[in-house]
Amino acid sequence: MNKTNNDISFFFNPKSIAVVGASPVAGKLSNVIMNSLKEIGFPGRIYPVNPKYKSIDGMKCYQSATDIKDDMDVAILCIPASRVLGAMEDIVKKKVKGAIIVSAGFKEIGKDGAEIEEKLKKMSDETGIRIMGPNCLGVFDNISKIDTFFVLRERVKRPRAGGLTILSQSGSFAGTIMDELSAEGLGVARIINYGNRVDVGETDCLEYIAEDKSTKAVGIYMESVDDGRRFIEAARRCTAKKPVFAIKVGRHEAGMSAAKSHTGAIAGRYEIYSAAFKKAGIIEVKGYSEFLDACKVLSKQYPADGKRVLIVTDGGGMGASIADACNDFGLTVAEPSQDIKNLLASRLPPFCSVGNPIDLTGSVTDDDYVMAVKETMTEYDTTIIMVLWGPPTLTDKLIGMLADAAAELKKPVIICSPGGEYSHKRNKMFEEAGLPVFSSPEEAARAAAVLAKSSR
């Protein structure tokens, strides 16, 4: 039969998973995957497949996929590339819905691997089986409790549940951002890595995620695109419902060469991708740091309505640094209206500055911060609050008060709080309260710029 539908939902809610090449040996990729599935609490059945063993970890081990009597949703292949086609023939006979091929040694290594990959593609087209990979990690899903990543959990931490979904052609990027998001305390719905993308790619994933209520924001790491026209259409449908941001690597010659040797991707001209992102409503980010900033602000904050930024600080010099950084990123740092200035002047000590930045000085109190934000934010799209913890009149209550104010205003609030150990502890408290925190004026301004792009 010919493949006629683009359904990939079973990858994210399978009732049964076969692990082909299963091994009881600690450190083997298949063993790590089976342990990952157990540790995340996968609720379905796991079927080890390997003719070398009769049982693994108390589970019956099958000689081949065709020996399994029950229906099968997904098969994970952890075997050498030379044996993948034979195993896939059994999987097709078994009428498995989809396969995740974690094995490497395909198009990324040259002609021989590319020939195997072409046969996999033909098999998918002719039989209808959906294939993720090869040369991939597969699916980490906090909603359905699936973890096919073969990276050890003690080395690469898994993030808690949240509203962010990451799509990545690169397995190393997927693993790194997973660990980083966990360290930052950010939550994800899922992280999907499709590697060489012989079949399932970013377009299929965007079509699925557009309708996924658990995903609030989407980040894409892209080396090349699978189907340009279809990708733009899928991205448009997705961006109409939730923010989508993307990093395009291989923008220059060295990066293009690296992408080709990594996943066999033909990267193409960067200008075409940049134009496609704009057409589809995707926020383009440049560099790993900006991608992480986007993860922080778009997964935690309301989208901005524009690029007007209010800065509130208790240190004039640092406030000026944020204002400069905002201007560098194309944001607008305009003075508040005279009515707002008069109101602030009537409620604050006479030595405070009521322009933009609003400088509450070293005599600041928790209430001063909250009042300034609430009274002034009506004229702005985003607020950057610089909190320097030196003033003795500030307390930890400020954290919850600002979080409550942000929820009440329904506008994005970004915290900038540089400093040492004392500040770091309170920054974690801000993050736990749902407010994104940055340790430098430049990072905070860059994050505000991402939010401003989301308004377009």
C-alpha cells in the first residue's frame, strides 16, 4: 500500500514498544533505552527482541518481532546499520505502526549508508510504516511517559513536565538542551529528535503539535528542511495557535559542511530559510544562547503585544545598561506619560527617578517595585525588572508579589538580577514562581526582543 496519511500520534502515546537488539549489558544503547522507559514510568508493554537471549530483566526476549503475538505500535532499532533492513522487513510483516532507528552509519557516512537509507525510504513509502531516524534519539515525552533517549540519566538530566516542545534534527543538540533545560528548572512537554529524517521530520511534528494542547511553545533546531512548501503551511497553522521559534545552523560554509557530515543534510541557502521563517510566522533566533533565552521567556510568559519596554530598577547605572541593550536589540524605551510620572512622583521619595528606567534607588521597598510595575505597565508591552538585592529593605516576599502582579497584568515580566550567591538563590525562587531570570542586562534585553518578535 502507498503511504497516504501523515499520522504520527502513535509515536507519542504507544501502548507497546519492541526494542530490537535488546541487551542485558549495562551501557549498551538498548539497555539504556529500556531503563529510560522504566524510569520515566512508561505505562505500556516493553518487548525485548534479540535471538541471543531468552529473557532480559525478567521479561521474555523474542527471537524476532514476528514472534510477538500482541499488536505493536512502535519498534526501536538498536542494531548495526547493515542489519536494519532485515529487521525492518520483520517489523513490516508484524504491521508495526512506526519504527525509531537509533542506529548510525547511514547517509552521514557516505554512499553505502545512503543506499540503505534510500531503501528505508522506499519501504516507508510503499508499506505506510512511519520511520523516525535513522541516527536519532527518538522521543522524550513527559505527557505520555516515553523516553527512548539512549543517554544516561545521571549524565543528562531529564526536564520536568511543562509546556515547551523541542524539535531537533541533531541528537547532540537535543541531549544538550534537555540537560540545560533541566538545570534551568524549565519544563517540557516533549523533545523529538529525528536525525537523518528518512521519513518523519519537522513538518510531520509541527502538524501534530499544532493540535497538541499540552504544548504552549515550540522550538526547532534545523539543519535543512524536509518539504519547504508543506513546512511553511504546517508552521503557519502552528504559529496561529502558539509561538514557534527556530535556529537555522549551516548559515555559513563551515556550518553547512558540518551539518552534511553530521546528518547528511543538504543545508541550502540561509537567506531562503530566513525568508521562509518570516512567511510562516516563525521567530528566528541566532545562536544557542538566544535559543535558550527563547525557551525561558516563551514557555513562561505571555506573548508581548509590541516592542515597548518598561525598565524598573533599584540601581540607576544598571538600569541605564539595560536601556542601552534594549536599544541595541531594536526595542523602544520611551518615557511614561506625564500622568504616570505625576502619579509615581506622588508615591515615591523625591530622590527617585520616574522616567524610563524608573530608578527606585537603594531605599526601595517591596511595595515600591510592585506599585511602579502595576501603575506603569499599562503603557508598555514588556517589563524588565532589575533587582539588586543590596538594599536591606527588600525581602523574599518581593518574589511572590511580582509573580502575582505579572499574573494580574497578563503581560510579560522579565527579571534581571546579577550578583553572587545571595542573588543566585533568589533567582531560583523567581524561576520557581514562573518568572524568567537573566543575570546580565544584555541577556534580559535579548529575551525581551524575542518576546517582541512573537507579537509579529
